[in-house]
Amino acid sequence: MRTIVALIVIVLSVLPALYAGWPGLAPGWFDSDWRGVPMTVVGNCDLMAGFVLLGALCSAAAKAKSGGR
């Protein structure tokens, strides 16, 4: 399970760099704006928020497994 989660995190980490390096691979909605903010910025902020949430979940799981110490 840890291997699958690690692979998911690696893929999500690589996506913004991949899109920056090869704009032709980026999805079409990256060219649009949301309330004046480019969707590339919104997408990267969403990825960062997802990593923070994932880190919080992993931290809570590790704390529960260690007995709350």
C-alpha cells in the first residue's frame, strides 16, 4: 500500500513540471482563467493543498499507530 501511495505522490509531483516543460501535453483547460487567475496557478495550488492534506492524514495515521505518543 505504501508503494502505491508513494507512486501516486510522485506522479502528482511530476505533473506541474511536465506541463511546464511540455505545454503541448497540458490539458486544454490550463489555457483558461478562473476569476482572472490562470488555471495553471489554480491547479498547482490544488496540488499543494492535496499534499498538505495527504501529509496530515499520514501524520494522524502514524500517531494512531504509535499509540498517540
